Amino acid sequence: MLQKTCIFLISLLCSFFPHGTSMFNLTLPAQHPDPEAVAIQVHRQVNASMGRREMLATSEKELSSCLTGNPIDDCWKCDRDWSNNRQRLADCAIGFGQNAKGGKGGKFYIVTDSSDNDPVNPKPGTLRYAVIQNEPLWIVFPSNMMIQLSQELIFNSYKTIDGRGADVHIVGGGCITLQYITNVIIHNIHIHHCHPSGNTNVRSSPEHYGFRTESDGDGISIFGSSNIWIDHCTLSRCKDGLIDAVMGSTAITISNNHFSHHNEVMLLGHSDHYTPDSAMQVTIAFNHFGQQLVQRMPRCRLGYIHVVNNDFTRWEMYAIGGSAGPTINSQGNRYMAPEDVDAKQVTKRLDTGEGEWSSWNWRSEGDVMENGAFFVKSGGESESMYQKAYSFDPKAVDRISYLTMAAGVLGVARDNNMGMWTRAPNGGGDYSMSYSGPDYTDEMSQTTMSFTHSLTFTIVSVFVVLLCLLSQPSPLTIDL
């Protein structure tokens, strides 16, 4: 609780300063001290998995058939009894979100009721009842389900949603909100047609419910949270972002997902002056950015973003964008540019002149550029650790195909059926979803509020920071 309060107070104070990024240097408890070491570890894990696959291809054909070279999938899919060893999945994450344990060690909760009629007093058996509980839970589904949310689904810490073995769709109001919590795994779920909701009471724990203002309509909103892993989900057609991580969120891995049919895919960072986001660390690995995507794959502000071994099959404006000097480490991806000759560039610096962005650390190593795609690098030259981490050619196109071939929900259609789900629970009925409304732009998410800080305000700011330092047992450090 103290950590949440400190982050909130510091974040609030930083938002009042037009140049807050130069005033505070924030280190959050879940932030890794050496992000480059985490990136190298990912490469070594991929190299080891690819090596096993190649070694066993001739000697043990039955085992090699389940090995893909993808270190996450190879960690659990070769277990024939995986359905009885579901919690092993929590040991399979890589990258910055590798410590996300979700509901490991907790009880299994079986979702038996797909309804969501009361966001304040949810019924036992519903998904909402499970995610608000205080104890760790591993949440599973006995059959296919369409869960149409009435309001945003607010999680408590230490939860896993495990959709393996069923075809589970989450749609409607919200959709998923991870706010000031930790240790969540979301695996093998369709998330689509999420729209704004709110202006009503919603429960977030057994002890608390409160009034929620209107939500943005994100597929997954990560707000001031850490140790989050989103894996093998299929996301499309939401009102705002498919995945947004803001307000001091860190230690996140977004892996093996399939994204399609959307404008603003992924936002990492609240605003250019929101200092806590400088501690953001995100791994984006083995995803397939598919049909009819426009921009933000991702769009970054501050922080360290590792984009590794993803397959980008075209975009309309750009693939990776940013502002406020984030570190973008692009390694071993395939970028296929659109036919539009004015949209071949992978990268886009937003609202910034070249005199400023030329010093930003944006690098591309081992990326495959197709159909005229090109990546504009910036910052100083750094030693290539990417090539050294592999014992085989890291630019091989077939390697990217192996790593991303199962992206999205396992075993079912990736495109969320163009808005209609005909595989209803227990084989009966069908569901149709439609949404229309104005498209959102970057300008609509900007803040125009500014403050001129006084000496009194500065003293108050320092007092709050020192109070958090003296009371915080975790390694929260701030350099003034």
C-alpha cells in the first residue's frame, strides 16, 4: 500500500512540472538495474531453444515436433500432461516480465458463469468475482465462453487468467484494467470490441468498490503496475489502445500475441513529462503484428523498450514511434513495409526536431527489412551483443517464422471472426458485436495543463519524496 501511495504522490507532483523529467530520476522497485543484461538473456534463451530444436530434429522426432525454438512455448507445450501442470506456465516468461508469477501457488478457480450483470456485487462463478479476490488464484475455463463486460474488469494482484483448452472471448465495457497491482498473467484469451464505460461504481476487491470515471476503451490498460505478462492473446478492434502501459508501470513482457484491425495498437508511457515512466521496462517478443494496423507498434515515451523477434506484416503510418527520448532496442524482427512509398520507414519521432532526437538511443540489429522498409537509427554506436548471443545466423527469416508461427490464441482463428463469434459456449447460439464511433488521434491524448511552480511547491515536493524514501523498504531511490 505504501508503494502505491508513494508512486501516486510523486507522479502527481511530477505532472505539475513542465520539466519534471529533469527534476526527478526515479527507480521503481520492479525495475531491473541492467536492462541490457535482460536483453542478452532473451537472446541466449532463444538460442538455446533453437539449438535444442535443431539437435533433436533427426534423433528424437516425436519430441522435436513440439519444439519450435520459442523458449516460452517449449517450456510447457512438450509436457503431454500440461493440463494437469498448468501452473508451470508461470516459470516460462522471459524478458522484463519474467518474474510475473500470477496466481502460482494459489487455488484453481473455475469460471462457470459467463455473465457480468453486477460490477459491484459479482456472483461467485463469474470471472469478475475471481479477479477481485485478495488471494492468488489460477483462473481457468471449462468450456468456450463469450464474456461481455458491463464495466471495466478491475484486477487484484496475483492472478492468472489461463484460457488454454477453451475458446474465451472478452468484449464490451472496459475491458481489462490492471491498476496499482502486481503479478498478473493473461494467457490465451481473445480481447476485442472493447469500448468506453464508467460513470458508475465498480468493485476492485472484496473490501472496496468506488466510482469510476469513463474509461478509454483499451483492451488491456496497465496503470502503475509491475510484473505483468501478456502471452498468446489475440487482440483487435478496441476503441483506444489494444495494450496501454502508463503511470509508472514496469517489468512487463508482451509475447506471442496477434494484433490486427486497429489504429493505435500499443502505447507505452503516459506523457513526455511523466517522470515515473522513465523507469518503464518492456519486452515485446514473438508477436505477430498482422492485418490492417495503422500505427503504435508500439508508441513509446521514456523508458527502455526491447522489441525482439516479432513479425510486422505492414502498417499504414509507421511501426515504432516515440517521443521524450526512450531507448528502443529493435533486434531480430521482420519488418514488411506497406506499398505506400511514403510509409516505408519503420520509425517515427513524434513532435520532435532532428536536433533533439539525434541523440536518442534507437538501434536496429539483426532486423530483416522487406518491401523497402528502413529503420532510422539514432544515438551513439554501441557494441553489438546481439550477434554474439547466437551460435547460428540471427537474421535467418525462417527463424522469425518459427518463433511467431503460433502467435495469438492457440489453435483457433486469429482475427476474432471479423467481429462475430459463432463458436458459442457448448456449441450453441452465436454472438455478434458491432461498434462505431470517431477515431482517436495523438492530439486527443495530450495534456495542455501547465503550472508555474513556486518555492513552496518545491519544498512540498522534496518533503513527499523524502517521506517515501524513509518509509520504503523496497529499493526506491530518487536522485534530486
